[in-house]
Amino acid sequence: MTLRFIGTTSDSGQCPTLYEVEESGDIVVQGERLTDPEHLAQLRDVGEGETFVVIPRELLTRFAPKE
């Protein structure tokens, strides 16, 4: 899998960050893991091995396609 950096809203070069999987066009999100049990209990249809990250809306709106 080859990742292409899309963008970040981080000033320190860490997270949150978006990447594109070049082979499929899928998006990889780097961010703070959601760990609060109360919040996790609200999620649906969680598959084994899945995790959740919190990303700022600004990151998505800044780098989302404008079509």
C-alpha cells in the first residue's frame, strides 16, 4: 500500500492528517483515538479490529474535493 499525503491542520506536523491510498483512492485518517467508554457505547455495528479517531471538521472541509 502506498500512501500519499493530502494535508493536515496541525502546526506541529503530527495529527490530524489525511492520506490517500494510491492504489484504491481510499482515505486514511490519522488522529486522536476515541477512548471514552460513554462515547464508544453510542457507536453502531463495530467490527472486530475497528477503531475510531476524532478529527476536526476543518481538516475535512479544507481538503475535501470541491466538486
